Amino acid sequence: MLSPTRVLDLGSGPGRNALFLAERGYAVDAVDLSSAAVKWGRERAADRQLDVSFTCGNAFTLPPDALPGPYGLVYDSGCLHHLPPHRRISYLQLLQRTLAPGGYLGLAHLARGKMGAEAPDEQLYQDGEFEAGIAFSPDDLRWVFADLGEIEIRPMATQDRDSPWFGESFLLTALFRRPE
């Protein structure tokens, strides 16, 4: 496991991953568009006496001091697959600004063939919808994150409802590292 570092949780929702990481000693900044999700995340952090900085807003348009970086880990469990294809440029610019040299990018996203839109980008724009989000294959992720070093890309391991871990078979997980 990565030693405690600063973490940016993109699309944090109500903070499941942010809280998990904070419990393990990470300093976590979490950002989400939903004010209801951010409010719930703050309440959950307070209930567990965890110091997580939740921000409500668009990570790509927030002022740089809102997400100051550098972060040793940027974790995204659902942000990228909800972005229209042209926003991938903003996503990569955000990583360039916030991910520390040698830092890690962790992803959990809709897996091609399991759930989500699979049409080519041009078709997605013509259709005007992205279903539950855009599905990615391992090769899609390698293409988007070509400037990062791939550590691992694999299907997420399904977990039982009683498990303390989260895992769904329709998701793909990936870990990349930014060069030093």
C-alpha cells in the first residue's frame, strides 16, 4: 500500500473512498458537483472524526488554490466516465497541475462490455447521450493516459454485500504513475 500522502478524490460523491483513505492516514481533498453528496460526506467525516476537506464544484473550473496539489494520489471512482469526450483534455490538464511527479492515478470506471456507452466519440455526440456513462476498455485507458506509466489495469473483483470492501464486476480498475 502507498505510504500516507496527500490525496485528491475526484467525483467523491458522499465520500466513501475519501473516508476510507483518511482512516488510513491520508490527507484527503474531495471534490464533487453535488452539494447534497458533499454535505453528506462532510457529515459522515464529522461523525467519524475524520479531517477530510470536501469541496462542492467542478474540479476543472475551480480556482487552482481550491485543489492546491501536489497530490501523491489522485483517485477517480466515477468522474471520467461521466465526462463528454472533449472534457478529457481538461481532465489531463487537471492531472498535469495537481498530480505530483512520481504520483499515482487510481481509477474505477465502467468497463466496456459490462455497462455504459460504447459508441465511438463521434456517435456519442450525434446521439446526444452517454447512458450511465462512457465505458472504457484497457486500451482506451492506455490511450487517454499515454503520458503516464501503466502499473495495472484489470476488472474489479466483485465483493459480497457483507464485505467491508467495495467491488462490482461492471467496473474496471487501473493504476498509473506519473513519471518523476
